[in-house]
Amino acid sequence: MSMPEDYLKYPERHYGMDHDRYDWSDLFQRAPVVWPNGARIALSIVTHVQHFPLDMPSKPFKAPGALSMPYPDFRYYTNRDYGNRVGIFRILRLLGEKGLKASFAINGIIASRYPALLDAVVEGGHEVVAHGLDMGKVHHSGLSEEDENAIIAEALGLLRQASGQKVEGWLSPGRAQGFNTPDLLAKNGVTYGLDWANDDLPYQMRTKNGVLIAMPMAYETDDRVVADEYFQSEADWVQQVKDRFDVLYRESADYGGRVMSLPIHSWVSGMPYRVEYLREVLDYILSHEGVWNAPAGEICAAFMKAGQPA
């Protein structure tokens, strides 16, 4: 039996990207970005604050950092929960000492389970970003649009009510999205997301419900990724973050402002033996002139206010 003649014909195949969420763009050909007060680097610190349920489902996949031992996995549950009991407060103290403002990407369920954490973040003058409902509820295309929308709405509702903030930023658990996720985020009042790690500047994404801004957030220099996926040391992480900053800082002299994203986790960098490495990174970045620190939402607003093409 022979194959039909049209078997290998793909009507949607064409040159270009395999989606139409945004236009392709060469970073080095864009109009230079000018940050407030002429800053060269916008420093965006994003601290992950996460709840890993003991009964996390294993399908369709587990978010990075998920519990991996037989139920009940108290070994890793308590290791992750260290971030919510101790680590977050250690990071808050360091940020306060340095006079820095950050974004805290928080699972929605934490608003009801650990309300003191949200209070401390808000009292410190930091931005609350929605980080899904919990680390066991990942986003993927196997979810119905109705079910995914319910998860997004619940997470945002919990955080908005508890924090008193608009909560317009979003980071999915494990950075995982389905085909409908950007549309649903915009539908629920989210203005920017941190899932897409393909640029050093914000850019506009198209959704069925208007524009959604993709904000830069590094993946390969994330503290958890370096420690748990690359199995590299804290000193290696420090050097990689410094190298990342050096290149962006050098580029900013000729091509305009850049975003230096610094993703950290309360249960990773909040550890006693790791927080001093975070201090070293911050001291290094802040020793340079022309560094403007602000939460991701403020950086996004400054980018859009400047009318920069994205």
C-alpha cells in the first residue's frame, strides 16, 4: 500500500519561527534603551518562594526541585520548606542591608499557608509576582482552557487579596506553559511574564487578550539550576553571574541599556553557607556605576514608558 501523495505536505511549514507570539529581532540592531537617570544596567532580582506539596502528582511531569523520594518525602519537603521558614528572611535582611528592591515570585497557596511571608515581602517594599498556585500544579497543553484559567485566577486572587498589590507579573511553576497560557494570563490582568528566557531586554508578545511583555530572566545562571542541574559549586555560580554582568555592562556602552536578571530561590541562596555568595554577587554588581535596581514590574513599566520597540 502506497502513501497518499499529500502525506508529506505540510501547509503550515514555512520559513521563520514556529509560532506567531512575537517577531524575531536582533538585539544588537534595536534602538538603544535608556533607563532612568541614564543607567546602563537594570538589575532585576527575582526570589522564588515555593510550596512543594507532599502529594505532588508525577504526571505529566514534576516541576524542577520536586520531591523525589517515596511518600511521604520529608527529606526534600523540609529542605524546600527551609526557604519558607528561614531562607526568605535571610534574603530579605540582605536586600534591606543593601537598600535593594526585588520581585518575589510566590506560589499563590503561600498566601494562605504562610501569610507572614507575604507580609514580610510587602513590608520590605518588594513586588509580589504570581508563581502559579503551588509547585505541584504545572501548566501544560494537556490542561483544558477552563481548568488552567481556574488555576491562574485562584493564584492571582490569593496573592492580590493578601498583598494589596495589583500583582501583574507571572512566573509559571517550572517555567512551564501550555499553548493557551499567555492568552489566559493576559485575560486575568497579567501584564508581564518571566517564563521565556530568550532575550536580555523586554519584548512584546501577542495574545488573544492584548499585549503581554516578556521580561528577561536568566535560566543558566539561576542559583538552583547551577547547583542542582549543573552540579557546580557556589563559587562557580558567582563567577558565572559576574561574567554575565560583565558582558552586559560592556555591551551597554555601545548598544544601550540591558537587563541583568538575578533569579534566586529562598531554599537555595537562603542557606547559611550560600547567602554570603549572594552577598558577593550583589557587592560586585553594585560596585559599578550606572546600575539601576528595581523590581521587574518597574523595569517593565520604564521600558514601555520610554516607547521602546519590543
